[in-house]
Amino acid sequence: MPEFLSRLAECLDEGTAKDAVEANLKDEVAEPTHLQLFDQFATEYGAEPSECSPAMSALLAAYRTALYEGGPTGLAALAAYEVQSGEIAQTKHDGLKIHYGATSSALEFWFLHGTIEQDHAAWTLDGLASLSPSVHEVLRGVRPIANSWWEFLNERESLALV
């Protein structure tokens, strides 16, 4: 996400949209970084590093394509993630705590995302609106990202059932 946000900011002119992306990036890389917090969560559950899966590769490719399409499409792709992630993270946090007795350190990633992603979603939508994108630009960003996330989650679920 930091690389995507950094490259997206480069695609945008000064203004509301660029400010939103840069604020999001600042949150993403603040210590401890979101990646460090996720690794902390994964380590608590015995996860080990692995190669990039086919669905993850497709998700990353979808983000790269959105950047190639330009700022409005890239921002729409970001919105496809941000508008859902806060509520999903809060649900994950609550479920892991209630059903699995997850520790506070394991839940830190989910707690953080459950709180700040609402701001990120609002900033992203405000930034997108400031660009006055066409419906086509928005759909070129939202559809592939939403579909790629769905495929990634399906892949994760199918691997968990093995």
C-alpha cells in the first residue's frame, strides 16, 4: 500500500486529492507501520513468510493498472478498498477477540484499521470528488480492485479449508 499511495500521489496535481493520498501514506508508514502491525498479528498465529499467491499477484496487478489509467482511476481504486476496510477491520477485531481470545498485541493491526480507515475513506472520497471523474474513470478503478480483493479473500478461505 505505501508504494501504491506514493505512486498515486505522483499522478495527482496539488490539491485535495493529493493531500488525501499523502495523509493516508503518512498514516501507513508511521511507526509502527501497518505492515509491522500485520506481521505482529500473523506471527502470533504462527504464520510464516510465503511466496506471493496467484490472487495476490492479480490484486497487485490491478492496482498497477489503476495507476496506469491515471489519478482519478487510481483514486477510485483506493476508494474501493478504503470504504470497506474500516468496518471489516472492526469486525475482524471483535471476532478474533470474542471467538479466539486474541491478545491485544495480535489485535493492534485490526484495532488501528477499524479506527483510522473511516478517515481514510472520507479523505479518499473527498479527493475523488474534487477531481470530478467520469463514471467510466471511477468504474475502471473500482471494479477490478473490488473483484481482485474478492478473489484474494476466496483464495485465502479455500486455503484455510485445506
